[in-house]
Amino acid sequence: MAVYTEVADEELAAFVARFGIGELLAAKGIAEGVENSNYFIHTSEGFFILTLYEKRVSEADLPFFLGLMEHLSGKGLVCPRPVRDRHGEALGRLAGRPAAIVTFLDGISVKRPSVAHCRSLGEALARLHKGGADFHPVRHNALSVEGWRPLFAAAAARADGVRQGLASQIEAALTQLEREWPKNLPKGNIHADLFPDNVFFIGEEVSGVIDFYFACTDALSYDLAVCLNAWCFEPDNSFNLTKGQALLSGYQRLRSLTSAEIEALPLLARGAALRFLLTRLVDWLNVPPGALVKPKDPLEYLRKLRFHARVASAAEYGLSA
Amino acid sequence: MAVYTEVADEELAAFVARFGIGELLAAKGIAEGVENSNYFIHTSEGFFILTLYEKRVSEADLPFFLGLMEHLSGKGLVCPRPVRDRHGEALGRLAGRPAAIVTFLDGISVKRPSVAHCRSLGEALARLHKGGADFHPVRHNALSVEGWRPLFAAAAARADGVRQGLASQIEAALTQLEREWPKNLPKGNIHADLFPDNVFFIGEEVSGVIDFYFACTDALSYDLAVCLNAWCFEPDNSFNLTKGQALLSGYQRLRSLTSAEIEALPLLARGAALRFLLTRLVDWLNVPPGALVKPKDPLEYLRKLRFHARVASAAEYGLSA
């Protein structure tokens, strides 16, 4: 959480001027976002977020991310809408970085989601999937099953230093997932990182979905598996079935899962847990000295992985028959 | 520039609710402010800044700072206005820290002030001094002349490591200032830290003055001396006389300097330069490992101190006879 690139206000004002959104009235660096630098912007025409993309986001992917956000906001999903400049471009450059301006969304993210939050999230996710169905650009999910072994390779030698036996547990789960990973589930554009800090609520209703910088084209039900991991476990790593029920029924109110998706759900949930276990483990083992951001605990996802390994059917996540 | 204290959104919403400023719609940590943690807050009734006061601000001084801001905003100076809660209190506690909510001000700070900015600043400073004249609480200026020797003592032994001869130059300036420091200049409530990052502009006009956390009761013309140092030097440390003229004439349009103040101005400017030289030197020598904030260069103020040492009269700052 930091502003990695500092921009002089004068430079920022000149950049904003190209977008036809009125005179710059205020700009504040925002202390959140681990990947990019964000500024809150007030102009005579409204409120916006200016993002400078730092190295971890590939510049070649930005048109996909911005295009998807623009498409979804046109479909009524509340997500940031990129502003196009006078030449019709959403992507510009500022302080040597790719940069874009999107609309500001109200809402606060919740640290401890309630059952009602999970239900509203399920509905929002289904809207995202349905709204994205006719967005045609494709972005491969580099962090799906074939991306996990390279991640593991980067961490395997030191994994047991984090916890004795971790490497062999990951190896076993990975081998099984590589063998059994479903190939023919309904695909579409997914968020792929829909954690509570990427969702805004006003009261109990989702008011906005942000941070599309892992969005990609993959199995829709994998997104649901990410959400089961990120929203339905309690701080003690127990699974809250009522939250699972709310998430799944909220989703199915707008989009019914196919029988193949339902059958695959435990496997997808295991895969999602392994994906976050692996990326967190790599980050954990590679914290730069003096880092601003405390890395997230990878072992939280080992515990979730173990839970999913014991799940026999989607009913155990709260899916009603 | 950082948020030192992280507050869960739920806690923050509960705090905001006490102030009768509507429902919390958004909250973002702001990546600026070296002393405190700041959050930008949007509620159904408007925009606010929530500040959590960290250790460097003495809790006992907060009623003075908040009271002065409230008083000045009542007098038409555009500065943050503290919001009082339902019990009439402006100061509360959040996440174990003293905390207050003030109104949000539009405007952007300028890194390279123009002549017009300096003129508008001079006028705003005079309004601040006139508006503060009937605010009766008193806060001693701990960073005036009698505070400088203790600061020097904390840095003297290592000063020559920053620059050969620095300790003896400071010693000479300090001894002279202690002997000659004027005692009977018109006093009042001053800002005492009116650097460009504490002033917002819309176009060329001051739209807001912020960060009153060094405000105190001292010679009004000392504030002007701080501004001459902070606003009228170019990046190469040359003094821009046109900016000095604009600052001083903007000020005198609303408040005329007495002959004693005019006579004292070179000495006050030297004192202000020494004050920032000393505090920057102490910070420079005490950077904690892994610090987020790069300390400011103390030697910039050594060069300014030398400039002022050669100034014979206020005319050299651009004061018209």
C-alpha cells in the first residue's frame, strides 16, 4: 500500500486536462493498491481515480483490462469506467508509466463479510459473468493450472523453511490437479481476484467491483471457487456453510450452474486455494529488505486447501440440490 | 508520506457515525502527511478528512490546533474546519489514537510557485494573522530561538559529517541570533510552517491553508520570514526578488508591517532558515532504517542562511519603501 510513483501536481493537472473532465480541483495519492500507484482526483466535473501502472502489470494487457471495465460498466455492473481522452484513448503515459483515469466509486470494503454481503457478492459475480459474455477479446489465465508448477519451482527449495512438509503437500496437490483439472467448463471473462478488498459495499449491497488487473478468460465457475476461498472462511479457517449457501444462491439467482460446474466445484476450490498458496509463498520468500507491504500468510491457503481436499461434493459448500 | 495506522472500514464507519455527517460512503487512506495518518472520507453529506494523530504531535496541543482552525474558518480563511460530534467534541479516539474529522478542501499544492502564487499567499497569510487576532488561547513556539540550541546539541557532534565546517557555521549564526533576536514585535497566532505543500491553489489563488500542527503564538513577521525562505528561492537557491515583492506586497495589502518588523526582517529570515536547517539536520542524522520518507536536505537551508546573512535591509527582499 503506497504511492510508488510521485507525480508533481502540475504534471498531473496537464495529464488530466487531456481528458475533457474539467479543471483539476484536488489530487491525493491513495495509500492502497499493492500493484499500482493510485490518485484520487476531483475535477469540476466529478470524482475519478488516476492509476499509474507499475512494473507488475504488463502494459500489453492493459487494453484488455480497461476494455473489459468499459464493457461491464456499459452493462450495468458497477465497476470503474475508464475515461477516454480527446483522441478516444483510455490509456496514456504519465511520469514514464502507463496511466489511465477511471470513474470514482463510492462504497467501503469489508474486512469481515456477513452472510448478506456474500449473497450480494454472488449476485454481482453472476452479473459480471453475464455482462462479460459478449466482450470478445481474450486474455489467457497465466495463473491457472499450467502456471502453478513454474511458481512452485520458484519456491520449492525453500518451502519447507516456511513449514516442514509444505513442499511435498504442494507437490501432491499439484500433481493431482494437473491430472484432473477440468477442461470443458463454460468459459468467459472472469475477475480471478475477487477478494473482499476489491469489492465495495454500501450497507449490505455491492456498490462496486474494482481491480480488474488479474481478469482473464477462463472457466466462470473458477471465479466462484476463488470467492468461496476468499469470502466464506472465518478467521480461524473454519468454513461458514451459511456464507457459502448465500454466495452460491445469490449467484444462481442470476446464472444457473451446469451439472459439470457443480461436480467440478470441489476441484476448482482446491485449485484456487493452491493458486493463492503458491503466489503468497513466492511473495513470502521474496520480500525485499525494507518492504512497505507485509506479505500475506501463505499457510492460510494451505489450511483451505486441506479443507477442500476433504470435500466430496458442492453440497458441502452450501449448494442446494 | 504514509498511513501509519490502519483502521478497518467497520471501525471507521462507527467513528464517523458519531459526528452526524451522514452515512459513510467511501474512505481511502491518503499517502501524504509525514506526521499523521489521513483518510479521505465521503459521506452522504459531503467530503471530509479524518486524521489520526501519531506520536510526533502532542495530544495536549490538539485543542489549540483544532480551536484555531475552527476560529479561522469562521473568519473566512479557507482552512479545514473541525467537525464536532454529537457531544460538541472535535477530538475523539480511533484505533488508540487521538482523531479528528475536518472538512475537505479543494485545491492543489504547487511544487514551483509563480509570482502570482506568492502574491496570493501573502494575502492569505495576512488574513490568517488578522483572523487569528481574537483567538485567545496561547501556544508557546517551542521551535523559536530558545529551542534551537537544544536541537543543535542533538546534532552538533555529527554535523561536520554532513558537511565540513557546518557545526561552526551553525554555532556562529546561533550565537548571534540568541543575542539579537527581537523580543517586542507584534505577536499573534502564526502558522509557522507555511511551506508550499501546506497551501492549496485553484489557478493562481489560494484555495486553502492546511496543516496547523506547528501553529503557535509568536511574532507575526516570523511567519513572513518562513514564507520568504520557503516560497521565494529558486531550485538553484537564488533569491527571486520579484516573488519576494509579490509576497510582501500581497501581505501589506491587508496588514501593514510596522517599522520594527521591517527592520527585523533580515534577522527573522536568518532565524527561520536556521530553524529549518536544524530540524532537517536532526532528521537527516536520525533516519530510521527502512524509513519510508527520504529526509529533506538540510544544506538547502545552510545556503539560505548564508544569503540572509548578507542582506542589509528588507528592501533586498523586495519590500517597497
